[in-house]
Amino acid sequence: MSENAIFRAEGLSKTYPGVKANDNITFSVTEGCIHALLGENGAGKSTLVKTIYGLVRPDEGRMWLGGQAFAPADPHAARAAGVGLVFQHFSLFDAMSVAENIALGLDNPPPRRELAERIATISRDYGLPLNPNRLIADLSAGERQRVEIIRALLGHPRLLIMDEPTSVLTPQEAEILFATLRQLAGAGTSILYISHKLDEIRTHCDRATILRGGRVVDSCNPRDHTARELAAMMVGGEMRDIDRSGRRPGEVLLQVRDLSLAPLSIDGTSLKSLSLDLRAGEVLAIGGVAGNGQEELLSALSGEITSAPGTIALEGQDMSRLGPVARRRAGLLAAPEDRLGHAAVPGFSLVENALLTAAPRQDLAPGGMIRRAAARSFTERVIAEFDVRTPGPDTAASALSGGNLQKFVIGREVLQDPHVLVVNQPTWGVDAGAAAAIRQALLNLAAGGAGVIVISQDLEELLELGDRFCALNEGRLSDPRPTDGLSLDEIGLMLGGAHGMEAAHVAA
């Protein structure tokens, strides 16, 4: 083992029924290094991380941590040895405070006052401002992630594993996170960093190990490669370009007028007299920094909230007071940002999760009687057409990797042939190949005559998909502008509230 390697794995293998998740994995992480772990959804990253953290026992292979043999029987043993993990999906209780949640995650929590002081100290030292007395329910996604990070840092880890840490962060919050990680690395902590954002990997990571099909297929300095080259290493071939042809905007499908809505949470944002038109064959791109009304907009359009003032009409039919089932039956479908808990029930199988949204349009439960064979057949079609890596349709949603669950959620909606589909963060947490497939599916849907609204924080995604672009800022929607010729600088001004001609004038 290299003298400065804080962690090393040799020959790790793990087999589940029907799949070899890890196959003879060997790699090492040096001290004070930010080391990326790259791979497609289903490449074996999650199983490897769970093995390091003591959640999974390998069938074969060995590990070392700090030069000592390392074989944690459970997460408690892993933490005691110096391994911390910040999961992609937060494990926090909304009704409890920051300090209470952190105490639950510690093996031997100190008295409450001492814990609050330690939280405040770490918050200050690492630039992660957080009030230990605030309720989790009142925190933004970025603040919730800080809770998870601080909880991990209280264990003084030698190896800190970060799973998709920037997937729910604003650009500003992401920069704070990277500054924190650099500070930790400078003090000798090693970071095992998992992300599908390849430009982020190239900018901030010192080393990368690439997995494909459960095996290590390459290792490199990511700064020496383009994002496209890294993606090719992950998928084992060249990435296909997106096909934007075949779309001709037609008649207005969805018309929204003067839509207003109170915030959905204490830290939410009210919608303020929002209006938009969506045409057949069109992709309308809506961008905005997190917390500017995205959740409120999707909830109002999907029918989860029916008390919002204003009108929502689908093909001339007033939908304003109809709930989600009626809107789905009419052809207005939606896929929310939170895939595990909102878009899918964690403990339900994929078949059961398909039933939850597809029953009205696929006639899966006529008269309240479930057609299980039809539900299973529809689920199998989603799995096959969207390359969802899973042992089968009876697998629980919580057992899928984040990217594979995202492919399932989007595929479940696309294959229902919606007239209008509203999606929030459609490629959150998926690899480059899967992101391209999802984007192509949305473009194909529009090419078939549907209208698509894409809400995203990924500006390049919005420019790639959208025919027109609107900015959502403090619950207000800017006038739409054609994406052709629209620069990132102009979009940035629009996201900050400089809309329409004002943005164009400032940009000029």
C-alpha cells in the first residue's frame, strides 16, 4: 500500500441475486486528496460506498484504513475507525431541531448545550452557517445538507464520503461546499467524492476512479480530460449528440393566467400573478435558483394544490379546481424534483409506484380493481425503454440508486403519452449517458406533439432543451425569450430579476 494512502481496497466483490454489483475492485485514496468515484447509474458505486461504510459485507476482498486492516461490521464501527458519509438523500426528521437531528446521528452525543456549542464552532470554522435550534422543516435543501456534513465532521473523519453533494445546491451554496472540502483536504482529511457533474469533477477533484459494470476500468487526473472524454470512459463509448429535429410549435395546449399561490413552507416562495402559454411541440425552459417558487409552480400545475387564485386551462378546458387524478386523466402530468418520497414511495415496489400515477391514463384500476398484470407489463416497459438497472419490477424504490430511480420516474410519465408534461430537475443525480437519454426522451415527446415544461437549475440543460426560456425569480416569471442566441450572461441577469428588455439592455 502507498505510504500516503489513507484508504485502500483490494479485490472487493459483492454479488446479489442476478447481478455482480462489485467485481474485484482495487483502488486507493491518498491523504488530503479529493478523489472522484465516477460511473453510470448501476456501475457499482453505491455498493462500494456501502461496503466502506459497513452497510454491506463484501463476498471477497480486503480494505485498509490508515495502514490498518479495515472490515467494519456496521456503520458504528466505520465511524469509530474514522469514516464519515453524507448520503445523497437526507436522513433527517422535519419536526426536530438541527441539534436534535445531529444528536440522533452520533454514537455518544454530548449534553445538548455542549453539542450546540460544537455545532456552532464547526459551522464557523468551515463556513457552514447553521443555527442549532432551527427546525429541519424550516431549512432549505442546502441548509439540510449542512446538517448532514456537520454531523459527519463531529466524528473527525479521516475519510469523508460525499454522495452527489451539489445535486440540490445553488451555485453559491456549491461554492461554499467546495471551499469547505478544500479546507478539509488541506487539513489532511481525504474526500471520496461521487458526482455526475463532470465539469465539477474536473475543476475540484485531484484524482478519479472510473467504474463500469462493477469493475474499475480506468483511473486518471480528471483535469487532464474533457467532460466528454470522462463520460466516454464511464459508458465505454462515444456520447451521442442530442437530436433536436422534428419539432414545430402548434396550437396553445396549456394556458396559465394570473396564478398566485402562498408558500408551501416557511422558507418557500409565493407565486405572484404568474402567466404562461405552452404550445404543442414546444419545450418551455424555466430556470431559477432553488427556492424561488419552483415547488409551488409544479404543485399548482399538477393539481396537488387546487386553491390557488388564477386559471389553468388545458386545451381550452379549465383545470383550475381539478385534482391530480383528473388532470392526469385529461393529459396534464408532472414529475416533481424529490424522487424518493414525493415522486415515489420508498417502500413500495416499482409496480406499486407505477400504479400511483399511471392508473388513470393506463386504465390500471378500473372501478377500483387493480389490473396487476397490466401494471406489471407497464412497469417492465418503463424499465426496458429507460434502461432502469434493477433486479425486477418487484424491487422497492428505495433499493434503486438515485439515478436509476430518476430514470424510472421520468420514464413512467413519458410513456403515458401526456399532452403536457411538467418536470422539475429531470436529470438530477443521473450520469451523463442517462441524462442524455432523458433529455432526448423529452425532446421526442415534444416532437410527437406534446408540450413540455422543464424546470431546472442546470442552465446548459435549459438551453439544450428549450425553445423558449423564462426566469423564475421570487415567484415571478419573466417574459419568455427564444433560447437561440440567448447567452448565459443574459440568463444570469434574468435569474437575478433583470427581465425582458431590461436584461437585454444590461447585457448589451
